[in-house]
Amino acid sequence: MLVGRNGRSDSLVLEGRVLASAQGIDEALRITVRDGVISALEPGAPGALVIAPAFVDPHVHLRTPGREDEETLRSGTEAAAAGGYCAILAMPNTEPVVDSAAVLGALVEGARDEAVVPIGFMAAISKGQQGDELTEMVELAEAGAAAFTDDGRPVVSAGLMRRALQYSVLTELQLALHCEEPSLSRGGHAHEGSVAAELGIGPYPSSAESVMVERDLSLAGAEGRPVHLMHLSARESVAALDHALANGVAATGEVTPHHLVLTDEAVRSLDTNTKMNPPLRGEGDRDALRDALRRGAITCVATDHAPHARQEKDVPFEEAPFGVTGLETAFAALHTHLVIPGVLTLETLLERMSAGPARAFGLDEPRIEVGARANLVALDLDAEWNVTEDGFRSLSANSWLLGQALRGRVVKTVADGRLVFESSDAP
């Protein structure tokens, strides 16, 4: 279930090069939206904009309840709107954890008042995300949970994971899995490799992710249930996903912009905004992730938007929390670093940011067709801009892109029939 702020639908017109590869559309069109619904598609002038189905982010931390100093439902969805998103899925590792119908219900009600962009709230797989006892998954599904995850922590017990897969038959909701073997990652702050060794930073090996990926895919195959693998970072994990898909396991995977662009060489700066879980890995890992996204083994780009207060990140590298923001920069970062250099086509990037994530979680795919609810993003591919702290709508600015120049920008976002973002720099 997706929940957004109550309000009127809009009527507006967008014109430019319309690009919806999943629907076979690539032409200059004039799109008329009346009362929130696409009412006409007519020949139009190419103009300066590319118009595409709006984006869906399946992995966002909104910090509400408990850490509203870092993000709120309102600020987080305003950031999503500025990033071109028409829907986001929020993680349950809040204070308190979203592990009961009462906590979930309060968030759903809050979103009806505050959410600029519709939110789906994931509920925890285990109570308190402690990995000891399953939540009341059926009750949470009935209360409106969008999916289940213990993200922020892995489900260490194979027996508990197996039972969660069995219960997913009743809920008919996706399990999204943070794959980490804590006995291998414990004490790790950067990828186990030459950079961590030279800097004397605690190593976090690729196997800490990949062995849990293999376990969870094996359990999913045995139970005949689908799973979604979150923020993949290692080439061994990609190989395990490829093997599972070839053997008929119903699995999907996601990758973040930072894992697609950076390697652990970025950690040499000791900038705590390059510290995330899983960590940035080697060039071979990055290349495997790019290849998997290109060919469709990985079907989703997810930001893993993880806001932190300045004082939390303004500490020595090993003392800093994992996580970076990403909602407002995802498209521009990937357009700049992957599309312009020819690593990825624009069409593929747009599909992996929109239809791919929607399909993975059984959400309605944003579509450009007459009669469809309007979920649209307008992009100025030539816009050049610098990433600065004062440019964020998020309450936090812990971005790995601070100070960088990017090319390509979201100038308008229509989410669920409403114009939720319009840049003052729109052509």
C-alpha cells in the first residue's frame, strides 16, 4: 500500500521528447494531464526536456519515528519529489522499529497529512529487528505494510528466514533482504583490500555479503518464494544471483548509485560520506554491478537514502555511522557518470529507476498512456549544477557528491496526478 498526502489532482501540460522504453515510446509529444490523469498524447515540439515515467525508489530511510532531526516524512518526500520520484518505500529500522500494527498505523496516518510523494512503509521481519522472533506478519500486511525487511540488520538465523518465507505465502508481500554475515563483517569499516590495509581500517570482506546472498537464494529456491536482494555490492553476489535466476529462483536485486560510480579508492580521502554498508568495493565489483544492471540481472536502482546529522558524520572514519543520502542526486549522478560516458544507455537507466523497482514490489508501473494516473518526470539533460549542502531539501547533507559538478537535472515531477516539484531553473 502506498500512502500520500490528501490533496487535489492537477491539470497541466508537458511537452518534449517522451522516452518510455518499456512502452516503446521515443518521440516528441505534448502530454495533457487533466485532474491527475493523462487525457491526451499528441504530436509536439521536441523542446529542451526529456519526459519519462517518474522514478520509484525501493530503499529509503526516513528516520521517522525517532530521529526527526535527520529526516521527516515531509522533508524526505520533498527530497524524493526533487529527485524525480513518484513513489518510495521506507525502511522500518526506526525508533521504535516498525514491527507492530500500532507503529505502522501511525506512520500511515502521518503520511496522509505530510507525504508529498506516496510512501509504502515496510515492516520488520523480526520483532525489534533482533532476529529472534517473527513479527505478526499477517496482521502487519492487513495494516498496510508494503513489504517486509530487517534492513540495517541481517536475519542471521536460517530457520527464522525459512519461516519468514513460508509466512510470505499468507501475506503475498515481498521479502527484501539485507544480506550480511555479521561474524565476517564485525569490526569492518571498509572493503577488505589494499586501501583498507594501507589505511589501517577494519576490513569488511565481500564474502560477508555473498555467503548470505547464497544462503537466502538457496532458501528462497527451496521454499519456492520470491526474494529481493538489497544494495548488492560484490561480484560474487552477482554470480550467485545469476546462478539462482538460471535455476528458476524468483529473485530480484538492486544496486545503489554510489556502488555503480565509486570504488574503495574513494575511501582514501577518509571522508565519512564514503562510508556505507555494504562498503564501496573494488573496480571488478563495480564492473560486475554495472554489467548486471545493463543486462537486467539487477533490475532496480535504489538510493539507500540514509540521512545522518552532521555531528554524527563529523568524527573519525571508523567512528562514523554507515550511510549517505541519495534521493536528490541519483539521476544526475548516474547520468553524469554512466550515461554520458556511454557505460549505460539513457533508456536503460530510466527503466531501472522506474518500471524495474515497481515490478520488483508489485507496484503499479508508471506509464505514459491515455487513462493512466500521471506519474511523470521532466529532465533537462544539459543542465549543469553543483552539489552543495544548501541545495538539499532533505534535512541531512551527508552526500558523497558534495562539491561535485553534475550534468542533467530533474525540473518537474508529477506524482499520483499532482505536480510535486518544479525547478526554478526549468526551461
